[in-house]
Amino acid sequence: MLLLVWGRYCDELADYGPYRDTITQVDQSPETIEIQAKAVARIAPLPGLPLLEQGHERADAARNRNAILCAAARLVAERGAGGVTMDEVACAAGVGKGTLFRRFGDRSGLLRALLDERERAFQEEFIRGAPPLGPGAGARERLTAFGHRLLDEIEIQGDLLAAAETGAPGERLLHSVYAAHRAHARALLRDAAPAGDGDYLADVLLGALGAELVLYQRRILGMSLSQLKDGWVALLDGLLTER
């Protein structure tokens, strides 16, 4: 079930554009800043994704963005992410299709923008929040909490997350959100498994937390959320033991 706090969500859209930063809520702590900088350096501009804005946004552009995202959020809440088309969003927002596509690139880009507020809050939690998700706990404990939190997010809005993951092959992996999650996991792996290949292990771990896979496990295989969380702990134990 998609949970959207309508009043706050739509009011704040005029102030916060979708993924305005290259990596949202960039971690300035010593444990990740070097890894994040390297991750950003490898990211090429993506065709079909919203371009990062420079300077102050024009008032008419901000109004269009606000109208588009509020209309899209309403349609997704009513029909589910899979039942919403770009044509319907443009019509509901009262903008032309050209405006919609120029702003968000494609349907996946639009859906990712809808996830922006929750993603910003999540990154704030694992960068500067309380342990065990945030600083103050050991690397293994933080990785455990990170995986459990992502599984909870998929439980809340899995359909929207899965729809946002669709697109050109590899597009999701080059997005700033994946780069932020990968940089965070890589930094923790550097402490938890210093002898391991952190780049490879980070991708392996994040692969187990993809929305499409988790929804398949929950809805088709009938696995419980607690079973998936236990499996995440077992995966970490297997990867990190004696490394």
C-alpha cells in the first residue's frame, strides 16, 4: 500500500526538486566521502533522466513540477504504479506531454522523483541518524540495519519502487540513489571485511535488496518479511565471516 502524506508532500515539492543533488544528502563524514567522490566520478550523464538543475528554478517551471508530481502521486495512490501512464499524468496535471518528458525523461524518471522525499529521509538516517542504522554502531550492525530498513521500505511502497527500477538496462545502477547506497555499503564493508573486494560485495548485497526480487519472494514464493530479514543476516554472516 502506497503511503503519501498529501499536505506536506505537495507543499514541499515547490522547494525540493527531484534528485537536485548528484547524490542526495551527501555524506560528509570521513568514512564515506572518499568512496562517494569516486562513485560520482564514474557516473556519466543519463539520457532519459531529469537533468540536474543549475541556479534558481523559474516560477513557472516550479509550478509545473509541483502539479506533475502531485498529479502522479494521486494517480499512483488510486491505481498503483503499474496503472499510470505518462499521458494520464500530463492530462491530470494540465501540462503538455512535451513538458512532462522534458522534465522527467520517461516514466521511470517520474516515478523515481516521487520517491525522492522518502529517499532523502532514509539517507539522512543512515548518514547522520541514530545507531544502529546511523553512526555509533559497528559496521556489521549498520549493514544489518541498512538491509532491514530497505526491506521495510519495499514492504510499504514496493510497487512504486519496482516500477521506478524499470527502464533501459543498467539505468537504475547508474542513478544517484544507487550510487549513494553503494557508497554507503562499500564504506561499511571496508571496515567489516577489509580483505574482501568491497566493490563486488556492495553490488552483491544491494542485488538482494532490489524491489522486483523482494516482491517476487514475498508475493510469489510466499516468504515472510521476517524470513527475508533473517536471510539478510545470514547473507552478511556468509560474506563477512573470517574476512
